[in-house]
Amino acid sequence: MNQVIAASSGLSRRAADQAVTDGRVQVNGRPAVVGQPVTPADRIELDGRKLAAAAKTYLVLNKPTGYICSRRAQGPAPTVYALLPERLHSLKPVGRLDKDSSGLLVLTNDGPLAQALTHPSNVKQKRYQIRLDHPFKATDKTNIEAGVELDDGISKLQLQGQGDRWTITMHEGRNRQIRRTFAALGYRVTQLQRIQFGKLALRDLPPGRYRLAGRQELV
């Protein structure tokens, strides 16, 4: 509820909850309740004014290391929402990057598109730049391209590079897949940055900064 109100009114989510508590919000002609689920078909009014559906927003963030893709902080680690103004806090990540990884993160309030982009039948090509704790052997490159057995199935990666620096291209999105694949062969990934997601490229976007994107850049 508060996300819908915030996205379409300019209020913060906390202020949206307070507006509901104060009786300023109605859903389909009845007083709203904090946390009440709503759908696009519901008529939501704030102070007697119908709220228009929130415009679809697509955002590209260059996530620095040390931030988590969650609404709740985990210990001292801040969330990516600390990098965004409050008016953008209703956006949700499309896929994730773990705390120790950096790079391109897409956030949006377009739920159907986000679901489509992460569905196994339509997973976008992703590209990463990594650094290893020691130089990579040619024989291990062959092993990874042929497929490495992990506890959740075979992992195949396309690699380009030399020594301890490599560019990885993949279509899957399993949890910490790149790190686990290299660990299975005795390597530790010391740096990992996502530089491309489908047609979107990180380019020269500075760490911690974001830019708005068009829907056509994602489909």
C-alpha cells in the first residue's frame, strides 16, 4: 500500500503510512488500512483526490562493493537504497549482486517486465569483469567452458582474458554462480563487476551513481 501511494503522490513511504493512519486514504470508497494489499484495478484516493497510476521507472545503478540489494540492512552493510533519493525507494532490483560484487544493477517498478526479464525462458546475457587470486590455467579455462559440476547443476561460462583478469559472459543467474564455479577449481574471485545486462552497458557511470533508462533498453 505505502509503495503505491508513495510512487504516485510524492510522499515518503512513512508519510504514506501516516496518511492511512490519519484516515486520509480510501480504497474503493472505504477507509484504507496500513499494509492493505491493493491491485491496479483498485481506486485509491488521498484527501479525496484519485491517485493516478505511478509512471513506470527504469533505473541503472552502478552498485559499489559493500552494499546489499535489500530493503533491510544486514549488520553494518548499507542497502543500495542509501544511494537513491527516497522518491525512488519503491523501485525493486531486477536480479541481484552480492555485497562483495559491484556494477550494473537495474531497478524498476514495472513488475511484469522485471518478472519477464528474470524468467528462465528469457534471461538476458550478462557480462562481468573479474579478478582472481592467482593466474588462471588454460586447462581450467577448457573445463569451465565445457561445464563445472556444482551442487545445483552444471555451470558453463564463456571466458576472455589472461592471467588473473577475465571477462565472463553468461545467461544464467544462479546465486554466486561465478564465485562458486571458480572456487570449484581452486580459485578465489577477489573482484567482480557486472558491466552489461542485455542491451544495457555500464560504460562510464561512476560508482554509486545512477541514471534513468528507457523501457526499450531492457526489452
